[in-house]
Amino acid sequence: MKYIPIFFIIFLIYIGIANTVKSYKIPNEAIRIRVVANSNSKTDQRIKMKVKDIVEKDMYGLLKNAKEINQARTIIRDNVSLVDKDVEKILKENNYNLNYDVNYGMNYFPQKKYKGVIYNDGYYESLVVTLGGGKGDNWWCVLFPPLCLMEAEESSDVEYTTLVKKLFDKYS
């Protein structure tokens, strides 16, 4: 009989922890962006972040006035060559001589937990830049609606989670 209260307390703690993590499926009306590093070496991760910065800047400039998904799709499709040129430029400037691939389409994303939100795995419409063998850690975000850009303005996990929920409710 002594064990029943202990198991009950453990169960309540488990339920409390489980309820603090929210799981979201990125809505169909969203486009992700992802940059995958060649490896987890410091150099490869540094290059990944430089590529991420230029691709994010390109996409922000192009998509800042996009109001709906089809408009965003057209803009991205029409500008894959711009992304390709900018990635090539960053790699040359850094004497980084590995191949890379820029792909816009349906791409697999593993499950990701970020700031208390679990993003489900699956195939998502996305712009993906893979550097070298693509075996390193990656950076990703939601490109449309522009979660990446709004995220930079958020200062806390609570605000981030609220923002994510608002965006997913709006576009789901």
C-alpha cells in the first residue's frame, strides 16, 4: 500500500512534464528552409551558419511581402538560382571546396524539439541547402509563414511558443 502514493506522485509528475511540451505538425500551408552541414566539425558548422545567413537574407528580401502560399512558392521557385549563386559565393569566399546542393520540393525532416515545441517528422515543402555529404547538424525554420524572421524578435520561450501556436492556428 505504501507504493501506491509513490506511483501516483510519479505519474502526476510525468503528466505535468508531458503537458509542458507541445507537438505541432507544420501545416500544409507552410514552407520550411533547411541548411545541412557537411559534418559537425567547427569549420563545417561555421560555413553552415554563413550559408544560413545569406539564404535567410535572400528569402526575407524576396518573401517579406508575400501574402499567400502560392505567391511564396512562385517567388522561391523563380529564385533558386539566386540562392545557388549566393551559396557558391560564400563557399568560394571561405575557400570551402566541397559540393553543395540547393533543392526546392518535398524533403524529409526528422522530429525536432525546439523551445518547448516538438515539430513532427515527415516530408515537407522546403528549400534545402546540403553542404558536402550533409552528415552534420542542420539549421531549419519555417520560411513561410515567416517564423524565422519573427523568431528573432521574440525574447522568451513563452512568447515563442505562443507565436508558433498562433501561426499554426492561422495557417492550419
